[in-house]
Amino acid sequence: MKPMPSFLYKLYSKASLRVKAYARLRWRFCPFAEIESFAPKKARVIDMGCGFGLLANYLALTSEDRDVLGIDLSEERITSALGTIGERKNINFIRADIKNMDIADCDVVVMTDFLHHISFERQEALLRDVFMRLKSGGRLILQDIDSSCSWRYFFTKGLDQSLNMGEPLFYRDKNSWEKLLRRFDFDIKVFHRNVFFLSDILFICDKKEE
């Protein structure tokens, strides 16, 4: 995995050491460059659970024709992400719950390591909501943990739990993810992305043209 591009890292030059360290690790552990390659160069993109805005910033920096909105419930993370915008016009961050937003004109929704932080029931409800609101031909890019990947999964689970002490986590295996996504009639492509010792899976889900 290549190190974080300097043009992205410099956005966090005024961030705390903790945020800078997190950004570097997050870049190495999550296939952001590959995810970016699946996002159209001209699109309205929503990054759900955007955290400190690393992926949202990368998507906006790699194409000025993308209009990117990062959403997260954490005030700390959104405040930090807002500090990276500068004079750019094609990106914004807000603290909000996606359930209370109108995303009807959205071309792409991205979720990276987000859904396993909410209950199975909320996962299904949120994916249904995203499917209904995505425009015809829109795309969901979903990257999360695959609990079926034996020792890699247990390593990933241990690391994840250590970073989210006391927080309930809701993992699915590949078959469960696929079964859930196919309920909404997505066309799905599946990619296993086991970076280092992590058990990751990437779904490219296209809403059929009406």
C-alpha cells in the first residue's frame, strides 16, 4: 500500500498529532485509492460516516467535477474535517443523521467501515433508505469487515474492538452482506481486499436504470 499522497496529508497540517497519526494509519489500512477508482469523476457523492474526512477529501481532490458531502455524527470529527476545506467549493462536511436528509439527487453513496457500528436492524433500514433515495443508475460503494475470513477476521475484530472500547459492534460475513444487499435489487460486484492482516470486503452496488 502506497503512503498517503502529500496533497492529501497537507490538509491535516494543523490537526492534532493524534488526528495526523490516525489519518496515516487509516490511509494504509483502507483501500481509498481503489474506492476512488469506482466513483465517477463527475458525480454528487455522499460519504456516510466520513470521520475526519480523509476519503471525502481524496474524492474531491482527485476530481473537481465531484461534489462531495461528508456526514458524521461525531462533532469532534466533523469539526476537524471542516478545518481541511480551505477555499475549495466542491466539498463540505456536516454533522447529521442521514435518515433526516434528502439525498434524492445523489449519484454515489460511500460507506467505509461504518455499518458494523450500527445494529443489524439499522443496517438494513439504512441500506433500504439509501437504495430508495439513490438516483436511477446510482452507485453504493460499501467497504466493511468480512467475518467469514478466519484468522484475519479475528485479528481485525480484536483491533477494531481495541479502538472502540465498550461499543457494540455488528459484523457480517460475505454471504450475509450479499444476501442483505440483494434484497434491494442492486447489481453487485464483490472484491476481497485483505490489506496486511485485515479482513476487508468491498461491494460495488449499482442501482438499475429505470
